[in-house]
Amino acid sequence: MSFIERNPIIKEGDTVILFLSVNNHYPIEVTKYKKNKSGNYVENKFQTIYGHFDVMELVGKKYGTKFHLPRGWAYVLHPTCELWTKTLPHRTQIIYTPDISLIIFGLDLAPGSIVIEAGTGSGSLSHAFIRTVYPTGHLYTFDFHEKRADQAREEFQKHGLNSWVTVGHRDVISDGFDVEKPADAVFLDLPKPWEVVPHVQRSLKRGGKLCTFSPCIEQVQKTVEALKRSGEFVMIKTQEVLQRSNSIQYRILTSLDFSLDEAESASGKLVPIKKEQCKFRTLIPPPQSAGHTGYITFATFVPGVSSS
Amino acid sequence: MASETNSNEDLVTSSSATAAVGGLGADEDGICDGKYVVVERGDQQRIILFKSNQTITFGKGATQQDILLKGASGTGFLNAFKASPAPPEVIASHKPSSNNSKPWKKSKVRPQNLFVLERSTDPIVKSINEFYQLPDTISSGVDNRNIHDDNTSQAMKKHDIESLRGQGVSSKEILETIITSSKSFNQKTEFAQEKYLKKKEKIYGDVLVFRKPSISILSDYYFKRDPVKVLGLRPDTLSQLLSYANIHAHGKYLIFENCCGLIVAAVLNRLGGHGAALHCHIGSNPQRQALVCMNFTDEDLKPMMNLDMLYLLRGNVEKMEVGPDDIAAVAVVEAESSEEPKTKKQKLECDAGSDSDDEKNGKDSYNEQSEVEEETTFVTSRRLMASNNKEDNETSVAYFNETEFDGLIICGKEHPLTLLQRLLPRLALSTPFVIYCQYPEPLMDCYVWVKEKGIGINVHLVDNWFRNIQVETERTHPEINMSPSGGYLLYGTYIVGT
């Protein structure tokens, strides 16, 4: 089973997205047993608001079909990076699809790209990196938190992605990346990206791209200053993107009828025009949406003069 | 390298070999005739079909530069080149090929406008920054309290500048003369001086950088220069479209697009030669202006198939999973679009990158000249030359009918609903569909249809806010201008209907 290679039927070992509603969906690993809180293996049952079920019942079901629960139903969906990002277990703050999309796009990634990422965090972006560089590229991802690195490695294995990713436990500020192949892209999501710039210069190939994700403008300022000081980065730009998810609803606004004169208007009051005429379909923005995620900075590495 | 561009086939087969012969790095492919390249001078950007015997024009009037491209031929990307006035022997030997260009456009090629390119020996950053190095005699002020806008500051007049140019003085030297003969420049603050230089770089900049075209560059370029052509699709929206459609190598995708071929190009780029991209379009001339700019190899183009939507109408109707009403609607779309004059379509076909813009502005001699020959001489691949004929379409129809696709993208000028109705049933279960539209209303129609049929889940209608930030020491702030809309996306997952 793999996030990338699609199979129409659910098999044991798959990760399935159980979709109850827009704001209510969960990733489920289809196994006979799961670890409980005290670390013992118990039968894998899954609890939902519509009752619980034995996870092994999912085996043999078709992706994209209805799955009946004791008091209702849900859809079973094939995992994608986007669904995973929405449902994954948070070990850290994660990067979401709008930012992920811009990062991958701005880094000009494609199959065959060699990418370095620090830190791994919860692996939200890593999944999308792997999907893009597959099947001929590779992701090297590092985290200074040993347990997090181990958990990410385990997840990639379960998601059938391990052939295209190497997870390292490493503090890249002190130790650098130690990736032998020159990288097409380096992505940094860590508190002090400017301290990693010398390591980035050693790891990127000529024309390779760096991207940093920082929530604070002070971080961006320091990073850009470090990049300019190095004298080897060009086309430095900083961007931010926010996505608004609108809902589509019908609304009725009462229209008052001024065409009737007082005599016609039986009650002597203003009369609304027929309701159906006042109905319209519209976009309703969410009551609250993200106001800031992070600043995304891109730069292109061009050391010295090329040999040609 | 240039000698190998005699025929299209040579060009395709030898492109990887040439890189090695030309002394470029193993991974680095370089600038040569018949390839699209991005040319940057300061903030100005052009995407051109490179031909070493032609010029590229920046600026106009007294400061116009017709820069001979020869000096860049055979070099790698991301080097700095300095444009300097052409020496007399070059001027003498240069025969402007403007005779070929349209007679109603009088190309004013003046010898003092002719520049040559020379590879800078300095690192690229140094070359670019050099423009901002002021002469030592220049100091700067604290604020603008003593600066008055009374037109007396500048002693240089227009004819003075022209006479300097006539003497073959370099742009940078002319700018320095202008600065030193200004009474107020010394009183400007350091920041104001830099801002002034930034403005002047557009006119007097003399450093050119060549870059390899990429989807992000193309998307940005089209959106800035001609958003109508790409239906207002902003780069951030395109980036999300690719994510939500779950584009990856070995996937099989169904794409309806008439957005300059930008979407198809982006999908092909993400497929890396593995998988399938069935490009559905109306008429026999799919849009490919952006696609050709990517210099795709035959290998890269292998996943691409074309399908004239007309064949979905005439094809096996009994196999269709849509009602007769839907088919009728598709027919209307077809009829409307075929009313477009044929000549316009053909022009779009051969008009790549910046051409039409420059034509409008009438300032790029390079493109005027190239446009004529482009179609006949420099089509980058045999695959792209193949006409979209009946046989191809029938192969595509068969493929369309037998394939369960891994994703659907709709991005076109037409109302997306009937397209969605016709194409969505070809998806495998639990795969994504993404529709782009510049306006939200058509997407609402699609949303309502999908929900009524119960064949979509996780359906969202989103739009984006996207901003560039200027980051400079003590001057960091969002850029003064931003794009207020990048279009709307409707995305969701296809599921079995109720």
C-alpha cells in the first residue's frame, strides 16, 4: 500500500481516511491490533460519533464507497497528502496545504529532484515533497528531536514512501546536512534559518533553490540579510498566502414592495415581495479564518562564476 | 552548439549531448538556438526563443538598447552578462533582419542603440549589485526638507544624453553623469537614492541574466503581463490546483484546459515523463504557448495526449454516462467557440511567451523578427508538431473510455458545469477533481450539481489572498501593490453516487 500507488480495494496495512463530514474525518491504519496507551496490543476498534466498529471490517471495501456504522455511515477514502495534512497526528505545529503548495511550486520541484528538509516536524510537508520527487528523486529530512524523527520514519514506512525518503536525527545548525548528492532544493522550517545558510551553500547545486518558512518577520529579516551577505544568492523574494474556504448557501433578503398604493395594501403596512423572488445563492466566508501562517522566502543559489 | 540546430529532429535528439559538448556541467543545460530562455534585466523579464543572430530590445527612445544575443550563445544559465555599446566593426557587419518583419512596423535600428553582450567575470551577485554602487563623490542627506521640485536640479538635457550615447558612452557612465550633475541627488537619503537607482535600472541597467524557464516563472510572467490570457490564474492558485489534483508521476490525469497550455505544462512537469495527461480541448488547435516555453524533451512529452471534445459528442453516445441535456449543452459550447476566427487561433498557436505583449507595446524587435520564422523553423519537438488529427483523436477517445483517471482538472473559458458532467464519471473512485474559474458563480453551480448527485465529498470552494513582502534592512513592509484576486478553486473527491 502506498499513498502514491493507488489500489481500488482496501487491504490490511492500508491507511484509510474515514470521512464522516467536512470537519470530521480520521486516518485509520487497517491492522488487527493496535497499541493502547499502556503500550499493550489490543484489538483494533475505532470509535466514532456514530458508534464503534472493528477496523478489520474495512478490508475488501472499495475506496470511495459508503461504509456503514452502527448509527450512520461514513465514506472510506484513499489517503492523499492533502487529506493526511488535515488529519495527521500533530507532534508539532504543521504546515498546511496552501503554504505547502506554494513552497513546492516556488522550489520548482519535479520528479527526480533531490530535496533537503529541516525540521521534519510532523511530516505534513514531507509527504508532499515525496509525492513530487517520486519516483526518481529523494527527500532527506532532518529533525533534532530523536523521537519525532523515529515516528516520521515509521510513518513513511507505513505509507509506502520509505524508498524515496531518508529521515535523520540531526541538529542541522551545528552539524549541517551531510547529504552527498548536491541538492536541487533546501527547505528550512526552524527557529534560526539564518544560522544554517553556510550549510545550505555547501549542499545546494548551482542554480538550486532555498526556501525558508518563518512565522515572524524578524526571522525573515535576519535570513534575508544573511543570504545577501553571503553574496551567493539571487532572486530573493518573500511571500505569504492565505486561503479562504467559503461555504455556498441560499439566502433570502426581504424586498419591500413600493408599487402598491395605500388602498391596495390591505393592512396599510409595507408588504414584502414574494419570497422566491428574494432568494439567491451566495458565497459565505467562514466566521473566522487564518490571518497569518508564515512568511515564505525563496532564493536561488549561484556561487561564483560557472566553469564553462 | 548553434550548428546543431539545422533541423527539428536534430534539436530534439542532440539536446542532452550538446550540453556535454558545450563544456557545461553535466546537469546544466545551456543557452542555444531554438530554446526558450528567460532574459532578465533588473525587474524586467522576457521569455524568448533564443537565436544568436538576433537582438533583444530593452527601453525605448534615446535609451533603447538593441542587444545582440550572440555573446550568450553556448553558455550556461545564471551567468551575468554586461551589455556594452557595439564596437564599429560589429555595427558594420550587423544586418538587421527587420526586413522580414511586418512592413507597417518601421524598425528604427540605429547604430548607437546596438549593444553587445559580454560574459561578466564577476560573480552574478556582484554584477547585479554593481549598478547600485555610487561614485565616491556622492554623499547622502538625512531627510527631504531642502529638496524642492522646481525642475532646476538637473543640468543635463535630453540632447546632452543623446550626444553621450552617440559617442558610445556606456549606460552606467551616462547615469553617473546624470547623478553627478544633479544638484539635489546628494541631499536625498541613502534609501531614496537606492529607490531612484532602482527606477533608473529599468532604463540604464546593463546587466542581463539568462534563466531556464520553469513553471513558476511562466506562471508569474503570464499573470503579470497578460492575466486575461491565463484567465486570471495566479501562481499561488495554480500551485494549489496541482496539490488538490494530486498530481504525481505515474498518475493518469484528465485535463480540460485552454489557459495557454500552462496547466498541461505544469502537469507534464510533475509527471516527469511517467503517466498520462489527456488534454481535452475544443477545436483542433490546443493552446500551447506556455507549454512550448518549457523546452520539453520527447521523453517529457510522452504522457501527453490530445482530445478534441467534439469527439466526445460524436463518439459512442451509448457509453456516455450523462443525460441528453448535458450533451446538448456541450454542443452549444462547441458551436460558440468555433465561431472564433480561425486566423486568431493559428496566431495563438505560434505566438509564444511574450510575443504578443511586445507586439502591442511595439518595443521588442527581437520578437517581431522571430515571430515569422518561429513556426516553420523552431518547433522544439516532433511531438508538438504532430497535428491533432482524426486518428489521434480516436486513440484518445478509446483511451478516455477505457481509463479510470487519477484526477480531473478543468480550467477553461467555458462554463465548467457541462464539462464536469461529461468528464467527472471517467474518474476512478476516491480520486480528486479540481475546477478553476475566475468567477465564483459557475463553481457554485458545479458545487450544487455535485452535491445533488451525491458524487462528491470533501468539496470546497476556496480563494486566496497572496502578498509579496519587501525585505530590506529597516525598510521591511508588504509591497505597495498586490493582486486582489487570483481566481477561485472548487475541489473535492469523487465518490460512488447514492
